[in-house]
Amino acid sequence: MSKLFIAALLFANSTAFAGTPKASSELKDSEGERHPVSLAFDGLLSTGWAEGEMGDGTGSWIEISLDHTTDVQSVTLWPGNLSEGQRSLREYGRPRTVTVTLLGGDEEVSVESRVLDPGERGALRTDIEIQGTARKIRISMDETYSGGIFNDMFVAEVAVNFEKGDTPKAVARVTDWLEGTSGVRAVEANHQEVLELYEKIGAEQFGDRDSLAVLMDRAGDGAPFLRKQVLSQVPAGFRVHALPPDPSALEALLKLKDSNAIPAIERAALRSRGKVSRTLSRRVEQFRAYQDLVGGGRRSLPPFGDEGWEVGALNGLGEPLPLQIDEYGSIWVADLANNRVQRFSFAGISEKVYGAAEAGISNQLYGVNRTAYVAGSKPGSALGEFDTALDLQLISGKDGDRVVVLDGRGQVTVIGEDGVPALNFQIPTSDALSAGVGGEGYLLHLKGDKLAVIWGNEGWIYTPTGEEVGHFELEDGSPTGAIALKNGKMGLIYGDRLVSYHTSGFRDGDLMNGVLGGGFEAWDINFDEDGKMWAVTDSGKLFKLKKPGKVEYQVQVSEFSLEVPRLAVYDGIAFITNKGNILKVDALELLAKQRLAEAEAALGAE
């Protein structure tokens, strides 16, 4: 074993031997299992300390003594119960804010730190910078996140990080042992044991659960032979740094691709740093997505969608989901992150899906890497496939509607009146759009049977057969919404303004400016079947306009904020996309209720 490999296993930070850890209380659960404070300093992430008082753990504390006054640089906390990964994290409480105090040094030093919730974000580590000298270190739990089932608050592990310097004697002894004959033999024996476990799992029809559990234990918390050395020679508070994941067991788990191993791979990522940690975290994401995929779809979904990837579900990953209504009242949605287009009935049932026939795992949005997830359709570039469905338009014809779709690669697909993809063409740009700004990519069907494609601050005009007939740039930059105006011009949203543009790129002026009031950031605008203009804001307000500069009435359609809403209206019924579903609201019914409430309030005031 090389010295470089050993250095990667054992952090060469100087440390101090610690005394027996103490805690405000310790849990003995209903099954008689104890969770003493020593488990927060044993170097293992699968174990942990839990407070044992009534309540949610607020005000509890743990403490470790050092054998001499020591310079401290930081303290690392692994919050929550990590024994079963995301499941145990959510079931039990976690620290929310903590105060770290250095005691017995030159002066008392305290730092308060917020801990992100691993129950929501997944397993994580929190590094708390605190510099000073100490003979004793206390961590107080000022606030906690409540567990979904149990109130007991867990801390999986604590590490005290000391000033860099020479390798301490305790760690040097472990390093020397690993380089010696006994250590090399132990590494080789462990590797052989892992190979036998791996082969045994492969030989079983449904795997070998016991063998898998052993591999998971070694991958997540280090090889048993190394644990023994670390426990006897490395002081409490520093052991987790001296216990890397067992590389042989970890490699075996990654080859097996068993989603049951997710908690162990998570722990391996948490006890690693840098590129190794990032790579393992990405593998966890891929395993989770694969687990979702092979788990199959839900048997039923509520009308008008729900967040997810099954047919009838919608997913925008925080981006808007544009929609249109055809003359029959069917609602068409660009199901962005699912790489498809769906048609819903007026009652909210998915009737038609365009995109790749199979679901698949994707880890990109607008061409940028992100958390792996299951997409309802595999991203693709073949005719009839989409890679991030940005926008769609319906073009009515005597034999039915043509559907035109713009995707995140800048590809435009035309689906014929017979429902069969007829052609696709690529806009001439290599610029990628940015996620998190409400789209930046739009498709408009303009007067004269022309298609406008807006991509950032540029645009192109095409015939429905893909012939380019114009190009323009936008003076105001990238819009956050777009609508085709009746006069053949384009209405583009910038802030709270609707700006008219010619297809030549000439800026015609503001059509709306401050008309919708304030208190919102994102909004959308569209025409109903009679050509009347409607608008919706992310504050949950729906407006019917007499003309662009004048509001006829407004109603509150939602008591909660909408996430980059998109709007379509048919016969006074507004359909508004929000996250993974579509809100269906009767505007006239809401207006009647609103006016009745106002009249009753006026009578009460008299």
C-alpha cells in the first residue's frame, strides 16, 4: 500500500486525546437499545447519540474533554440518524441550530450555526468554523427539526478538527501498521472476503441479503480490521477522519447496482471529501432515480396531474410548464422535465402523450448537469423525441390541429394533423439557455402562418415547413414570457411590462406597464377563444382585461404562491400550471363569490 493511499485514508492533522464524552441525556428506546453519547465519537456514521428527555431535544447538549489545552480550528457535525439513510433521517429529529463553545482555554469562545435539514436535503455534514483554544468542547442543540414519527433527536457523529501540523503519534501508529506486514495482510484478506461476498450475492437468484448487509457495513463505515486499530489508537472526536470507506466493498456495491445499498453509499460519500465525495453523491442520485424507475408508476393520479413522471404527472423542476387549449377544450402541456407533451381532457385526464415511448433517467436541464431523476420520456433527438420540452403551439386546420414543440436543444418538431410527427428542424444557435429564470425559450404562431422562435435575446421566423424567413434581436434582452398578438406582432414580458415587438426586431413600445399592480415577480398572459386577454401572477391573482392597458376584473384563484405560472382560458375557465399540476378555476364563479362577500361586508359596515 502506497504512502499516498494511506495519506488519503488518514488525515494528517494534529489532535489531542479526549476524555469520556458527556451528554445532557441518553436514549434507551422502546426495544431496549441504547444510544449513548460515545456513539457520536466512535467514527461510525451508522450509529449515533440520541437525547433521552421528553420533548424534541431542544436544549440538549453533548461535550468532549481534551487531555490538554489545544488549538481548535473547526467542528464537524453529521446530523440525524443515518442508519437507514433517508428513511431514518426523516423518522427521527435532527439539530436545527447549534452553539459550539470552547471551554477551558485562553478565553471562552462560542459560535452559533444553522444546520440544513437532512430530512429534506438528504444526508449531509456541517462544518462549523470556530477558532480558539480549549480543554473542553460543548455542542448545544438550540433548535431542532422534529422527526416524522419519533421526537428523539439524533447526532450521528462529531469530529473536532485541530490545527494542522505534524501527524500525531496515534495516527502515525495506525499508518505504520498499515504499511507493515500485518497491515498489508489485513488489507489483502479483507479484499478476498469482499470478493467472496460479491460472488455469493451473484450466485443467489434474489441475492444474498446477509452478504449485502456486510458489504454495506464495510462500504459505509470502513473495514472491520481498520476500525479495530482506529478505535484502540485514535482519540475520540477524530476517528471518523481515520476511517475511509472500504474501497473493495464500495466497488462491489457500485457494481451490484442494488438500491438497498443507497444508505451505505451515502455514508461513504459523507466520510469522503473532494472529487470522491461528489462522485459518490452522484451515484446515490442515480441509484435513487433507478429505484423510482423500476418501482413503476402509480396506479392512479388526481385529475390535472401531480409532480412525477408517470402518464398524467407533470414535472418542470421549477421551470414553467406552458399550455394551450384547442377548439375542443383539450389542454396541451409542455411537460418540460419529462421531455414530452401531454394532452389532457377538460376533466383532467391525460389522453395523449408525445415524446419517447419509454421512461428514462436524466441528469440534465438545458444541457447542464443536475440531480439525476426519472423522466417520463427519455430525452432524445430523433423525430418525435424531445430533450426538455420548452414550449408548444397549436395550429388549427380543417382536418385537425398541428402541434409544434420547441425543446431545450433548440429543435422544433411539427406533429401533423394526423397526430404523427412530420418534421423537425434546428434553430441556428449553439447558445444554451439558463435554468431558473422562467424559460427564455418561446414558440409563437403568428398571423400569416409564421412561427417565431425566441431563444434568449434572439429570434427567428419560420414557415411551418421549417424554412427560415427572418432573424431579429431583442433590445430588452431575454423575455420571461411571450404571446402572439392579433396584429402579427409579438408581446414579450419584461418585469411587469408587456412590450410589443415587430418580427423585424423593432421595439414598438409598452402595451402594459404596472397595470397588474405589485406584489408579484412572475406572470403570464394569454387569449381565450373569443380573443379576450387574461393574465395571472405568481401571487395567485387572475385578471381579465378589457384591453392591454385596462383591467375588467380580478379574482384571487390561489391562497398560496404559484411557481412561474402559465395560463390558458376557455369559456371563462382558467387553467394555470403550477409546479406539477394544473389549477382549474371558474373565474365567473369566483367573481360572484367575491362580489357577494364585498356586499355582505358593506352591509355589515353600515
